[in-house]
Amino acid sequence: MTDYRVRMSDRFLEAAIMGAIEAYCHGDGFQTEIETIGPIWGHRRFKGDEQIIFLERLAVSLSAERDTDSVTPKAEATALMAEVMDRLAPELTLLGDFHSHPYKDLDEVNRNKGFEFSDGDFNSFLADDDLWKRNLDGPVMMVITMCKLNRVHETGGKMIRYNVWQFDLGQYRFWINVCIGFLDGDGQRQHTGNKRSSVWLDLDSRFFNLSGDRVGS
């Protein structure tokens, strides 16, 4: 199986956090703590058996039908944004989408394993024909989970699994989980899953030094 290393631009990470926290705190004017969704653009390259995926941009889909435990984008809106981005940044590829999982508190996240993809997430991902046609090398799905904390402590980023990162921002806690799709030997759509994933979410690459990894002479 291919190994995947996923990196994010600062611009991408900021937009993901902004989209999730606005939907959580202010919702759509009728209810708060709702999910949000949007397309992801970036590029990829291959290094031996490893596929390196760079997530560069995302857009929050304002026309999506959003609720506390579900979100459904309009296909026409995604197609429109894809055409616009083709003109603004033709060097980027529509790789997949992100969505958020909002929870009231940490107990609710832990009780529901909230930072994991749900069965419904996986089913929708595997059934998205347009996304798979655009990404023969594997579409991307990302979830950003958040909840409100009772207390605020000094914390740093924390890798929960290779494919899951946790971090705090003010009184909110966030988790990012990434999944990559691929075709098996029979040509059937599969995904890297939640646990024992072949995805390495490389969020802290600027501060992480591999043993023996020298530069220069």
C-alpha cells in the first residue's frame, strides 16, 4: 500500500479553523454548533512508494445544507468554485473536501469518538463519482472536529495518531483527521480509514527533525 504524507499551508489551516469556528459559534443565523464543508485544492508528487500531498487552499461552501450532525454541499456550487479556481490558480488541483464535526464539550467528543470519520462520511466519500474521476491518484477527505473546553491550559500540538493532530486555540480544542482514497487490486474504491492509517499528517514539519537527517555537506 502507498504511504501518504499530507502537508498543509498556513493559509489552508487558517481557513479550515475559521470556517469550523464560525459555524460552531454563529452557525447560519438560526442555530449554532453546525457542520460546515468545502472543497480543497492543492497538488501532489511521488517519492518512491510515498505520495506527498500538499493542501494549499480551501473554500467554505455557503450554499451547503448544514445541521448539527450533517452537511450536504450543492454539486453545482462545487463545480462553480472549481471552474473559478481553474482561472485563479490553474496550477492547483481540486483534491477533495473538508467538513467539520462540532461537539458541545470534551466528554461528548470522547463518548462519540468525534475526531474520527463516521460511517456516513466514508459512504459519501466512496460514492462521490465526480471527486474520484478528478483524482485518479486518490481523493482527499479531511475532518476538523472542535469542542469548547471548560478550562484553558497552556498546551501544544499533539499527534494522536499519524493521521490525527490535536491542538487548542483559546477555549476551543481542535482535531484534524485526514483520509485518502485509493483503488484496490480489483479496481474497487477503498480508503485509508481511521486507525492504522497509512497517512502521516505532517503538521509540525518545521520543528520535527528525523534522526540522522542531515542537510548540506
